[in-house]
Amino acid sequence: MTQQRAHDRLLAFLGGAQARGHVLVLVITGKGRSEGEGVLKTMVPRWLAEPAFRELVVAYEHASRHHGGDGALYVRLRRRGPNSRRPDGGAGAANRLASLPKWST
């Protein structure tokens, strides 16, 4: 797929995840070829800094080795408005977040 298509798909994916109440997603970029960095590995962090993405994204960090390491990113999403709480209050997500590395902003 083209970079523009990948950009649009990532924006739609993050928007959909936020709409479903997710606060953390794993974005797999791949590591690229051994001779250089992959296009997505290079571009996704740049995209996440764009205004359209900043409306959705709080922070991101390279994933742990068992989740893909340098070839994947944990992306923390902004919570939706106060009227969109999950029935369980989001407690499951909070427990999962406690075990993850600290976030960079």
C-alpha cells in the first residue's frame, strides 16, 4: 500500500479503537530491511505527531521485545468524553497499563 494509504488506515484504526473505548493499542510497523530502516518504522512516529493524530494519541513508546520491540509501538489513546465510559469503568485497561513501561510524550 502507498504511504498515504497507510497513513489514512492508521488514522482510521486509531479513531476506531478510541471509539470502542480502547486506551492502548499495539501498532506493528516492522523493522525494515537489514540495510536500513523500514518506511513505516520511520514514518509512523512522524505521523503520530501530526495534529489529526494528536487529537487521538496521548503518547507512544517502542514495544517490549515480546511484543515486537523496535518493530512495534505501544500507542496510548486519549479517553473519549465523560459520557462514554465503559461498563466496567475501564478497570481492566488500568491493570494492564500498570505493567507497561513509562510513556514518553
